[in-house]
Amino acid sequence: TVTTPVAIAAYVVLGVWGGILVALASVADLIRTTPVKRVFNAGQLALAAAAGSSIYSVLGGSPALGPEHFPAVLVPALVAGVVYTFVNTLLVGLIVALIEDAPVLRLFRDILLRTLLPGVAYSALGLVLAVLWTQVGPFALMLGLLPLLVARWAMGQYSAEQQAYTATIRTLVQAVETKDAYTRGHSERVARAAVLVGRGLSVTGERLQALEYAGTLHDVGKLGVPTAVLRKTGRLTDEEFDAIKLHPTRGHDIVREIRFLDEALAGIYHHHERLDGLGYPDGLAGEQIPEFARMIAVADAFDSMTSTRSYRSARSVPEALDELQRCSGTQFDPTMVEALVGAVRRSGWEAAAPPTAEELQAQREAPLFDDDDPLVADDGWRGERAGPVLGPQWAGPLPRSQDRDVTIAPQQQRGADDVTRERP
């Protein structure tokens, strides 16, 4: 942060307490955060400043910065800056790992890779500020701080922009959840599972953020599906299924003009493709399917299986993982499956809460099947494969239309390709 070079300059000139005081003062403007967050931010910056100051002194750094002290003070200042960055990153990584239930070492590595070089640069800048402070006076220091204040303003603008992005996404998700009972909470859980897959495959930084956006908005295209189709009670006709299967295309059309979602587009558009080429909308196969789409497909199916539907109870997490592995190599990319399986087995998974009576009733008034459920195969609707659909967990009588039927078979035979549609 912008605080870093100022804290470094303070502990170079004033010693450990100078650095600590600057670090503590830097959180005074965080009035919108909770007291716990303010205390943590102040504490971690103070500890980082104390560590950096101690290293500077141990390595022979001098608070007097005349010409005779150069270049001897360069090494202590740079090493102290690296230590400051390391301690700061370690503490932030630990708290983020606890909050997000993420692997500590991997998260620490990802943050450190992004902050180490800026930390070295801030060390040099802090030393420049310290020289201005000691050799020219406080006025020169104020001139040196001016670019930092401009940088902080720019960072604030960037943060506001990110908050606007989040608000845009939240609005779209709320609109979808209002329209389709099956998506309530589903989008956030799919995004969370997709991030687990991405982290397992070393996706970091802006790409990981784009993956999270894609997971959150993967079903946004349902805004373009007629409400009457999404809320129809009972079986859907071929034409109505075709309308639902257009939702990836509709989603692409909705978000393609939103610039910050550029990298998320492919994941949204192709998340119903299958590794064997039997998915939609384009019937892509293997590595033709974009990486984000292969990640989201696994995350999407996993959350659907571990959520209660009107026609079945939720599967347990181990059962859902087993089902993903069973379908690995045909419906899902094995690499993505193993990444999610490994992440869930390491960190656990908080599945969807059982629906309330009102939510279950809303689901029963929706179409018979959730199109994200791998028990409802994407290719099964075309009659290319046969198999059972429902077992004894069915919550009510099976609706029928005038032009189709569904075969029912024992529960233990269910699978990801378990759909049959037959002409009478």
C-alpha cells in the first residue's frame, strides 16, 4: 500500500517506534470497516514495521543519511523492505486463508509473488523519502509524498470501480434468482467451487477473479429464457427444452458488452459442453472446450448434486465426488475433476442448506428437472443414450405430457447419463 514507503522512511529515520506510529496512523481513515478489521490492519502493519526496523538496525543501517552513508545503507534498507513485505504478506495470507478456508502456503505464495517486487521498489522509495527528510527537511518530504497521495487516490478509484463491478454482478444474479427457483444461492456456490478448481490448477490474480465472475454468472442467460418456460409445472416439450438450452447463448449476449467480463465470456457460453462432444451449444469436445468452461462444468454439477431438488434429495459430498469421478473422461475433464476432488477433501465443503417448505414448493412448481443436474444428461434429451432417471426419492407423482414419457428405474442405477425420452 501507499503506507509502506512512508513507514519505511519513518523507521529508517526515527527507529522502530516511528515506523509503528506511522503504521497505526495509516488505519485511522478506515472508518467504514469493523473495529476487528481496524485492529487487525493496525496490528499487522505495526508488526511488519517493527520487523523491518529491527532488520535495518541489525544490518547496520543508519538514521543519519548523509553522502558518506551511501551505498552502505542500501542493502539494509532493501532487505528491511523485503522483511516488511514478507511479514505483512504472511499475516494477510493467514487471515485470508482462515476466512476463505484456502490452503495457507499456496495463498501465501500467490500473494508474495504479487507483492515482493513492489515491496523492493517501495523500500527504495522509502529510502528516498528518508533522505529528503534528513537532508532537506519536512517541506521536501511533503513534496515527495505528493505522488504517493496521487497514487492512493488512483487506488481508491480502482477500488470503487471493483465495487461497481461487484454490484453489477450481484444485480444480475439477484435477477436470475428471482426468475428461477433452482438458482437461489447456486451461483455463489458454483463460483466458490470453480475458484477451488482454479487454485488447484495454479490460476491466480486477475484470471482467478475472471473465473469467479464466470462461475457467478454462468446461468445469467436464464434472464433471456421465457419466464413461463422456467416456471412451467411438469414436463417440457422439445421446443421448451430448446429454449432452456439457449441460456448459455443468451448469457453470452447479455454480458458481452461488459468490458471487465471479457475473459469470463467463454466460461459462461460453453459451461454445458461435454468432454465427449455431446454437450451444447456448439458440441465442442476435449480441449476445444475453453478451460474456464471445463472448470465451471464440474463446479456446476457438483453443487447441483449436493443440493436438494423437488424430485430427489441432495447427495452427500462423498457421493457427489464419486459421481464426478465416474463421469470423468466422458462428461467432465479429468484434470478439473481431480482438482475439485482434492480441494474438497482437503478443505471440506459447505453444501447448500436444505430448502425451506416455501422454496421446495417453488421448486415443485418449476420444471421437472434442473438442467445443471448431471443426473439429467445434456445428451439424454436427444435420445442418444438410455437409462433411468429417478428412484424412490422422487417427491411426488411423475408428470407426463401428451408426447413423451420418462423411464423410471431403481435408485442404485442412476448416473450422469440417466435420462430416457421415448415416443409412445
